[in-house]
Amino acid sequence: METVFYKCDTCGFTHQVPSYWTGFAPEKEIEMEHINLESKDMCLDTTLKLIEG
């Protein structure tokens, strides 16, 4: 099974999604609230970009 990765350009947060959840045609960007793992605060940038592999 393949995995798709999305990354926040602001804080570096990475989110992994099984490729079957994306219908094997992942979006280039997704919106997701997330925590900056360094500061432990909510990141103000909610856009995660697809990491092309």
C-alpha cells in the first residue's frame, strides 16, 4: 500500500494519508488545522501541500 504525504510550508508538519483514501489521485493541496510541533501552538497556515515523490 502506498502513502501520500502532505506538508506545511510554515512549520514543517507532515500528514500521511493512505493513497486509497485519495482515490489514487491526490489533491495538490488540502486544508487541515494542525499543531506546530515545535511551539505546541496551532499553526496559522492551514494549507498542506502534496509532497511529490
